[in-house]
Amino acid sequence: MKEMIYLMRHGETLFNVENRIQGWCDSPLTNHGIEQAKTIGRSFHNRGIDIQSAYTSTSERAIDTFETVANELDYDVPVKHLKTLKEANFGSFEGMPEYLNPPLPYGDFFQQYGGESDDQVQSRITTAIHDIAANDPHTAILIVSHAGAIYSFISYYIEAAFERFHQKMTNSTVLQLAFEDNQFTLEKVITPDQL
């Protein structure tokens, strides 16, 4: 049975605006971030996309993004919050200015500072999203996560799609994925500024 997975990055946050490293630490959505999430919620509603279940990371910015999207729908969406959907842990670099980030890929750089390696993040996020898609009986599922985690998932499962996915994943971007026969296919990229 074909499922549609709507894999969404959280809305813009204060740390996004301040160019701070934001992994397991958190900061609130900005007014713009709230508007981005509302735009996506209205788009789901206007396009007749019937989100039947949802999952978010346990980070406040992801939960608040989901709640903002859900408020634009005219029905209740059951949601589960999973730690496995969180962004990478950057250890003692959390909250620091972005310019301190080393160039990509990070490899195991952050492990020496109490964070996660690229391989650990990729294993965690790919397992989480695959398990959701394989085990949730619904056909339209919203997952709210984070840019780095989503890139890790896409680069693992849909390498060909990742190669053509050149645009920056802006806040509240949604990747519309089909899941069928244990395979993911990237069907569409939706950004709030396109709506």
C-alpha cells in the first residue's frame, strides 16, 4: 500500500535568525516561523491533504510547528513525540555561533565535544522514519524534524533525489515522499514561500 510521508522542517526560530548552532538545545519560533507553519497548514487544508497521523521530535520548535500546522486543519490529528527525530547533538557547541561549525561533512568531529557523529545521526533518523512509514497504518503521515536530520535521511534513502536537491532547505520546507514496497521516493518539495 502506498503511503505519503510529509517530512517537514520546523519553522524559523530565534537561533536561526541569530545564526546559532541549534541541535538538542532549543529556541522559540519567531513570528515569521509561526506564519511559515500556518502557510503549510493552510496548504494541506486547501489541497485536500488529509493528514491522519503525525510525529515530531521532542524539541519545542518541532512540537510548536506541528501544533501551528494542526490548528489550520479542521480536525484533530493524533501526534507522537519521538527523541529519535531530534536534530544532531552538537555537544558543547550547542548555542554557539554558526561560524564555529566545521565544513560539512562533520564526520565524528562533534563526538569529542559530547555530541553525535554523522553516522550516529543518520542511523537514528533513518531508522525512526523507516519504522514510522513501515508500521503506521495510515496513508498520509506528517513528520516534523530538523534540517540536518532530514538531510541525513534523504542522503541515505534517496541518494539520487538528494543529488538533484540543490536548494537550501528553508524553514518549514516539506518533502513529499511516497513510501511503497519498502522504498521512499521524493515526489515534491514544498516551501512556504512558494505557496
